[in-house]
Amino acid sequence: MIRVLLADDEHLIRGAIATLLGLEPDIEVVAQVARGDLVAQAVRDHWPDVIVLDIEMPGMDGLTVAETLPGHAVLMLSSFGRPGYLRRALA
């Protein structure tokens, strides 16, 4: 079972992703948060295998959150095509 934490400030987007992932028999969404500054606590509470982060969130942006989670598998989501975001996300 792959345990996933979703972090996105857009409730409809977060809910849609959770619903789609919930259709997969080997994926479980173990937590959802709407603010970047809530991710670290959710990681400690739920021990996800994969953390899905939106780049732009209140509290702390997804890029900064990812920098605080070394050793964790992170998938970044964004509707922004800014080259600086891409370079920073890949780093």
C-alpha cells in the first residue's frame, strides 16, 4: 500500500486528487492539508510514502516545504509554468 499525503490550498483540486487516488487499490490518501506550514506535522502524524505538494500555498510554499523534507518522496503540482519554479523544484 502506498500512503499519500496531499497538500494543496484549493479544496476542489485536493478533493479531486484524493478521490482519483482512492480509486486505486494500492494507494491510500492518509492525510490532506490546505497549508504548507501544516505539512511537517502531518508527515510526523501519518508517515506517508509520497507527499504531493502544490507549489503555491499559504503558510509556506511547496518548494520551501520540500526543502524541509529531505529523504521523502515528493511530487510537486503547479499550474504555473515559471522556469524559476521548475529549476527550484528539480533542485
